[in-house]
Amino acid sequence: MPAHRLVPLIGLLLWAWPVPAQEAGPPRDAATAAGAWDLSLTGSYRRCVLTLAPEEAGPGRILRFPAGCRRALPLLNGLAGWRYEDGAIQFVDHEANPVLEFPVPDKPGPLAGQTASGERYALAAMGRGPAEGAPPAIVPVALPAAGGPAGHGAVAPRDAGAVAGTYTLDRFVEKDVCRLSLADGAVQVLEGCRDGGLATFDPASWRYEAGRLTLVARRGHSVELIPTGDGRWRRDPEIGTTFVLRRVTP
């Protein structure tokens, strides 16, 4: 395949949320439960994509997730693996004790579980639509905990009004590859944008909460950014290609 045709494809892989063609039935054993799952804390935007690996290790099977998930969902710090037992997906600690259990219903859809302390979680197989009333899907990386620190020495803007404005997208090598206008909750990609990844992502709206700027795509994916000072915002956690928004004068 010619190199120039790979650019949109690479952008899609970096930005898009993987969605299978058809919704599968509910898992009935460890083999059908293995794969990527979206774990979210009910009633919040804190969530993470977990990989339930089929390999056995220690007290269960291997559980993988990005490092940032430990901040987004502290519950994960105490997990050592997962297993499918008694018709449920269980996350277990180092002593093989269930910490969080998701009974599997007869119909496909998000699963519900609760910890001993009363925290309620939802677990959805990647590609299934979110539960009714659930927050929009997040790009497959962990959201940092609400109210977490900004970048080194940066002060978070006081409100959304202080965030609104015109920004340029900077990449690792190239600067000012695309400009965006953030106003009244809507994102407008200005004429002359030459960034394939952003075009594929297709941002449509934005919000500002707890010191974090969220860009939301038309298809529901989103990217979280934190302020780093001097009108700059970087993706958090820093994964994939460099993504920095820098405030500019229109």
C-alpha cells in the first residue's frame, strides 16, 4: 500500500474506538469473556479499558490495563487477575478473593457489579453501546481521577469561559497543523487543517470539568487534556502521537 494511503489509516487506529460489526452474545465461560472491556464507576466519568487475557497466572487469569487506570479507578490497585466462575466475571485480589463481581445475564449488554464498600461499577464489552443514561464512551485510555493535578506548575482555568477560544494543534515535529475554535460547547475545525488524525477523530463538542478539557467526537469518542501552562493543553495520559493544543490569537 502506498505510504500516502497509510496516513488516514494510522490516524484512524490512533483515534477510533474499536467496534465490532455485530454484537456478540453474553460470555458463558472464560474463553468467551476474554477480550477488551470498558469498566466505569457508575455516576461518574471515571473509566478504563481493561483487557481480560486468557492466560492463567497467579490467582486467576491475567488482567491488563494502562498505567493511568490506577489513578482513574483506584480499585484496580488491589486487583491481581480475573476469572469466570459461577456465571460471573470476577476481579480478584492476590489471595484469590473476589473484589468485584459481575453476574452475566441471559441477554447481551453492560454488566453491573458492586464492591463491599458500596461502589457500583458497569462493565461493557468493547463495541456494545453504553447503558441508557451512561456517560459517553471514552477513548481507550483511563481518565485521570476528577480533580487531579494539572501539568507541572500549571494552574487550571477557573471555568469553561476561560477555556473558550482558538487553539492550534501541535504535533511532535510539526507545529500549527490545524486550528480549532472552542465556543459555546461546540468545536469548529477551521479551514486549512492538514492533520489526518484530527480529521478522522472529527471533534464536534467540548466540555471543561475539574480542570480537564474534553474533546468529544461526533461518534462519541473523546480525548482528555490537562493544562500545562501558557495556554497549552496536552493529552493525558500521553499516549500515541504527540497531541498538544496551544492557544493562539485568531
